[in-house]
Amino acid sequence: MRHFTMISSCLLLGALVASPLALAEPATLLKPAELRSQPQNAASVVVMLQAKDSVDITARKGAWASVKTPAGKSGWVRVLNLRTGSGQRGDAGIGALASVFKTGSSGNTVSTGVKGLSAEQLQNATPNPAEVARLNTYAVKVADARSFAKQGKLGVKQVEPLPETAQGGAQK
């Protein structure tokens, strides 16, 4: 009987750890965001989420996170609209145990974002010829590029350059 109880306990613990709810990662919305049916901007909007709403991340795909709201709505939100973590210190219990199996760590996560340059930074930028020369060392020889394209059965296609703007750059 003792052996059966131990096996049952292990199976129950394994089921809890493997369940989607145990492995869901808590997150908070940084700003209002659309919950979409698919991980793409053209997908239909399921519901509008508000800043500071809590969600559980159930999966990730590129720049998108599949989330579930406390109201039971599921869909996709851009990762950059989310702050991961529950906001509480000292996670304990089955969630902390599950995070060890999920990430191989204590559950601490790091988010990465991309920040562009401001107009002031662009205006104050100065040329760096040494870096341009260094960049040119990475260039591929034309013959090597043609050989590589031929191996991939790629053909030549002429593309017209973008017209110049009054400021001297190409139009987008």
C-alpha cells in the first residue's frame, strides 16, 4: 500500500508540473494591446486588453506570445507589450518547481527589446571610416555569390534603385 501511495504521489506531481497552467508564465501588459486570433497583425482582434491587465503566457512564436486572460480569453499579443513575471517576490510552490523543469533555472527571466535612434542622435552622428573599412572586409566576392546562387538554382533579376530624395537618401 505504501508503494502504491508513493507512485500515485509521483504521478500526481508529474501531472501538475506538466499541465499547461503550471507551466504558464505570468505577465502584465505594459500598455493597451489587441488580443489577436493568430500571431500576425492582419489577424482578427479577439478583445482589447488594457494596460496592467494580467495574463498567462502559454507559448511564444517569434515576436508574439500566446496568452490566456483570467476571463478565459486566449489569443496572441506582441511580446514587447508584456512584462514577464508576477511582480511578486519570493515565488514558491508548484510554480517555482515547474519553472526549474521548464527553464533549468529558478524561473528568473530576461526580456529583450530593440530601441531605435532618436533624431538628435542621428543628427549628431559622425562618420567612422575605420568601421566602414572593417565592414567591407565581410563583403563576398561577386564570383562567390554567383556560384552560391547557381548551386541554389537562383536566377538573376534586375531591380531598379529607389529614387533619390532632396536630402540625398533613397525614398522608401
